[in-house]
Amino acid sequence: MLGERFTITDIEWEKVLGNYFKQGIQGPLDVFPSKEKRKYIIAQEIIKQFEVDRMYVEKEINDLLATIYPEFSTVRRFLIDYRFMTRSYDGRQYWIEG
């Protein structure tokens, strides 16, 4: 997993969250970071919005992610590509494995 490649201190974690979630982690994401380490930190927070082992349809994923970031497809793709979230082969179901 990507996280195994990084050493992230608590101070760094909080700094990244503060820089990207200007209104707090319950608020919207201001910008989706370009650096992998920052994306990883942001994704760790976003994924907490989903229930583990629950099946979601794409519209549910999009609706939730749209409240976090307007370009929700960018975030969704990152979550899938970096295995924070799994998608069925036909793209109809999404889930977070426990």
C-alpha cells in the first residue's frame, strides 16, 4: 500500500489536513493535491465517510464525494486506483473492505 512508502508524522498529517480542508475535515476540500503523499493523507480522511463492507452504487459515491470536492470523479478514481475502495468489474457496485 502507498502508506508503507511514507513516514508521516502527526504534525505533518495535521498540517496537510489544515492546508487542504480550510473549513475543517468535515468541510469541503479546497484543492486536490498533486503530490502523492498529500493525496494519501487526504484519501485517508475521505474514506472515513464511507461504511466498511457496505455496497454503494456509483451515484451514492458521486453524491458523497461531490460534497467534499466538485471534481468528485478525480477523487473517486484515486480511491479506486490506490485501493482505498473497490469497484465491481461492471462498475455498478463500490465498497470499502474491512
